[in-house]
Amino acid sequence: MAVSVRDVAEQAGVSVGTVSNVLNNPEKVAAATAERVIAAIEALGFVRNDAARQLRAGASRSIGLVVLDVGNPFFTDVARGVEERAAEEGLVVLLANSDERRDREAAHLDLFEEQRVRGLLITPVGEVGERLHRLRARGIPTVLVDRLAGEGFSSVSVDDVAGGRLAAQHLLDTGRRRLGFVGGPLELGQVRDRLRGAREAVAEVPDARLDVLETPGLSMTEGVSAGRRVLEQEPRCDAVLAANDVVALGVLQGLLLGGVRVPHDVALVGYDDIDFAAAAAVPITSIRQPRERMGAEALGLLLAELDGDERHRQIVFQPELVVRESTAAR
Ligand code: RIB
């Protein structure tokens, strides 16, 4: 049976209201009384019920953050940016991982609604616009991260079409002509836009081609198996654009284990510029996203909406090419 505020009050010989003041308005309580209450809290192992407090106070201190893949450092870097901004506002961040699965995403949204979080940040798996509109109708606004929002929502993202184009153009500039795009599923807006940008760049070079090796997800494991598919190609592509750095790390492993030299036989570009890209066995060229800043800006947009700002803004950062060994000219 959980220890209640009433148990603490009886133990300390004070009223329930005094215990509540010690927890929420300690300046109203005499020091000696507060010490008795704190001693009782520690002796009984009382843990405050934040959800009940929130219901009474009507204002939660929690922000829900739903990411696609908690194993991808891109999202933990974004989460760090959210948390640092949240701490400045006295808010806490509740992190949930959809694992690129719609059912998990829906369950997290239901839970955050029950918890009455103050607001939500999400990188959606599928189309959640209607669900997010229902949440806003219940007083829980949402900002999209790493996804350009349509009408009705604010978002923070990078121009992924420009990013895909930048990656492909860099490979073409180093003389590569048989490019392979590795990533998926193509239902993910970010992946689709990166591929679109790569196709635009390749279309401008007559003797260049772009094959698509779609994957069911954006994991390192999918990258390794795609790397093995590249080995079996005839003729083999001479460069790979990976939809993100985690996939690129897998492709690199698949290629190296197959005896292929990177970049001499196959060049490789990733996306995000996570720390592991620079630390890889062959440092990976990548398209940099300002991850922590994206998180902080997304929370800023959410706070503006919580303060009554009805405008919806789409903050779109420009991608930046970070050149490393994996695309050195042959
Ligand atoms: O959101 C899809 C992908 O875009 C993530 O895996 C992350 O790497 C970002 O670049």
C-alpha cells in the first residue's frame, strides 16, 4: 500500500495541509515543523503522486517526447537539446520510443494523454495528424521534430531534399557514377525526401545512375544486409548514399567484411553526422543535422504555443556536407 500524505501528517503530528505546504510552498512552514514533516517523509518512504498533483494544480511539468529509434544517437542528441531547454523552464521530459512501429506510437500517445503531459514533441512513424489534433483539443499541443509539418502544426526539420541532393552531388563531383541509395521504408517522409534530392542531382549527369536498395527500417542491421546486397550487384555500384549514419555504419561493416575497400571500390555517405560517423573504421562523410539545436528549438515552439501563440511555424535548417575519408577521390 503506497504511503499517503495523510500517513505523513499523522507521523509528523501535523495537518495534511501542512504536509502539502512543505511539498509545494515550503516558505509558508516554520523550519522546525518542516523538519518534522521531512523526517516523516523519509521514515515512511513517501513518494509524491505527481499525476494527482497535476490534476489538482491543473498544470503538468512533463513534456512527452516520442522518437523513432532510441538506439539512434540522432534522437538522443535531439533529446539532450530538448532536456537542456526544458530544465531552464522547470519542466521534465518523458522519453518514449516508437521503434518505427505505429502500434507503439499509438500506445505512447494514449499514455501521454492519460498522464496529461503539458505538450508533446514527436517524430511520427505514420500519419498521426488527426490523433494530434484530438490531443490539442484536449489541451495538449504537439510540435513535430525531424519532419516538415503540414498545415496546423509547428515543426523543426532540415531540408532533406537539399540534403539528399548535397550527398549525391558530392559523390558525382568525386567521379562516382553508379550510385546506390540505401534506406527505408520510403513511407518515412525524411527518407523519401532524401532520395528525391539524390535523384534530382543524378538526373543532371547523363552517364550517372541511382539504384534504390530499400530497407524495412533504419537500423545498423539493415545496413549490414544492404551492404551484402551491394556486394552481389553486377555491375556493383561505386558509391552508396545511406538514409542515415546508423544505416551507413552497417553498410560500411557489410562492405569491409566482404573484402571491399571504402572508398577506393565503393564510396559511402551517411546522414545526421552523429559522433560515430567520424569515429568509424573509415570516417564517414555525412550530412550534418544540428541535432541538439533542433530539440531546443522544437521545445521553444511548443512553449510559445502553450503561452497562447496560435501561429504555427516551420523552422527548416539547411543541411551541411561534412567530408571525410569515406568519399576520398580514387
Ligand atoms: O527520422 C528518420 C531518420 O531521420 C532518423 O533515423 C534520423 O537519422 C533522421 O536523420
